[in-house]
Amino acid sequence: MTLRRVLAIVFAIWAVCPTVAQERPVVRIATEGGFPPFNYVDAHNQPQGFEIDLAKALCDVMAVTCTFVLQDWDGMIDALLAKRFDAIMSSMTITDERRRRIAFSKPYYRMPAAFVGPKDAPLGDVSPAALQGKTVGTTEHSEYAAYLEDLYKRSEIKLYAKLEDAALDLATGRIDFVFGGKLELSKFLETPQGSCCRFIADAPQDPTYFGEGVGVGLRKEDKALKEAFNRAIDHVIADGTYDRIRSKYFSFDIR
């Protein structure tokens, strides 16, 4: 099905909707506004951030008018099902539990899991064999701990209550590497203590441990809208729009 055909179906759906604009169909997108830099509100109580910019680009591709709704996280799915808005772009991870209630577009971002080590550590190879005998710190009761404990049997895994504590132990030479979410680790590397270290490599994307990523949340019956979002995501990635938006907020790839 072509994008033009998908959008024609979307327009037909919204033609009977009271929120429709005179010139373009309206898609109401909910966000929490409390998770910078992905979504937040500015001094005028207007939503901003990576997801807002991306949503606007997707709506341009779909030839629809975006409006944004600020919605508390706890009631996000219930409000979608009650038709208070049409889509969710609020860093909602795709899970089987949520899929029982709603549909998702394809992922529009995945936060990489990454290894950080001293600046003199070799780049690239962070396989279990390469880190044999090394001490790797990460947060306890996390997907990162499960990944290390399952795959890095010949490394010493040291668990911390906070990733910040592991990073500080890395800075003082008490451990060899830290493993965790790349966004949080990038913030550490920007601190004076982080000047000791650098990213060594990302872990392979493994949905078993790190999930499928973040997608647009949609009602299950809105199949045409889901297909329109999927094709728009492909479009903004292919034409470079995605990377231009992403680079405003992140120095690394999150696809």
C-alpha cells in the first residue's frame, strides 16, 4: 500500500471526526511533558523536545495538522482509549503488556546500552572474551545487570544502587568499565570526573534484554493511522530529517 493510499484512508477516517480542520485532518498527540530532552514544557507551558519536533516532522509527511495534549503519565493509555487524543508520543516503550491494550508503530527510538572505560582502553571490542577478567559495574536489578550476568560469565560484575556510583568508581580506578544507558553515561562523561573516560562501544541491540524501543501508541482499531506513522517514520529517516532533529538533542544515534 502506498503512502498516498494510506493517507487517503486516514483522511476518510478523520472526515467524520469533529476535530477535523478545514484544510488538513487533525491528529491529536499526547505527551507527558516531563521527560527532557524527549518531551518537556517551556515557560509558556508549550510542549518541546525531541519527540515534539519529530512528531511535527511526521505530521508534515502525513499531510495532517498536529495538535499536542499534555497528559499525566498514569492515565495515558486510558485517555487514548477514551479518545481524548489519537496518538501517544511520550517515550512509551513497546511491551507485550501494553500491546494487550493498544497498538504501536514501529520504534522511533531505542536508547543504546553502552560500555564506558578509561581513555586508554581499546575501542570497539566489548565481547565477553575481550572483557574476560575485567570488572564491570552496572545498576542492580536492571536489564543491564541481567545482560552482564547472563553473557559475561568470566568478568566480575559489580552492582550498584545508582549508575552514578559505578561511574565514580570507574573514575577512581576501582573498576574497569561501566555498562548502562548511553544517555545517562553521556551526562557523566560531560562532568569533570568523566574526563577520565570515553565510550568504548555499544552493546548489540538485543530485545530480550533491552526491549523493542519506543513507538507511537495508538488504538488497535486505527490501523490506517498506524500504517501512516510507520511510513512517515521510514520517510524522515530516509531523507535525513530524523538525524537533523536527533542531532539537536543527542550526539549519538538512537535509531
